[in-house]
Amino acid sequence: MNAILFRIGIGGLALAMTLGHAGNVRAETLTYKVALKSASEVPPNASSGSGTADVSYDTQSKKLSWKVSYSGLTGPATAAHFHGPAEPGKNAGVMIPIQNIATSPAEGSATLTDPQAADLLGGRMYVNVHTAANPGGEIRGQVTK
């Protein structure tokens, strides 16, 4: 009987240690300050526009939040997006649209898929603000630490 209780006790201890260790995995909120400039566009353009994207990412909920501000564009912003996957100097398709970009600042959030989260954490995502004069993008910045 003592041997059975001992085995149950060891098994319970192992379970408690496993659950306790799993509880140590914590959510983390990552923050990024992204400089948006015409020289970062691919190809670069001559716009004197600039901006910033304040981006945060909650690793547990996978919620990406942003505040995009800009000034000095050649005209009104017509669209803005998070693009990827792409390394700096490369172009990629739209991953996440940024709504209400016609007014600076534009704020919003989205829940990332696992592949999108991997691209964000791997530095393979960028922010792009588009105008009529620069439909491929007027200012851009890579989302990296």
C-alpha cells in the first residue's frame, strides 16, 4: 500500500512540476518604432514625406496594434498596408490593410495568423503608405527591433 501511495505521490509531483513550468510561459508585448521614408521604398522615390508607425504586438493574443502618422506627402494618402513576407529591399503583397489612412494619425489593430506572426517576429513585414503620385508606395519602413 505504501508503494502505491509513493507512486501516486511521485506522479502527482511530476504533474505539478509540469503545470508549474507551463505557467512560467508569459505573454510578452513587443513594441516597434518604425521610421517611414521615401528612401526605403523599392524603388526609392523623391518624396519629402515622412512618418512613423508605432506598432505593438501581444505574443499571447497575437494582437497587432498600430498608430501610423505622416506628413509632407505629395498628396493625400490613398492607402496603407502591412506588407510581407519581405526582407528589407524586397517588395511583397498586402498582409494587413490599415484603415482610415486619409487622416493622420491612423490607428487600428488586427489578430495575426501564425504565419503572419512568424513574419513579424522574423523582421519580414513592412509598413507602406501610398498616394496617387506614388501608387506603389510613397513612404515605407521595415518592422524590426
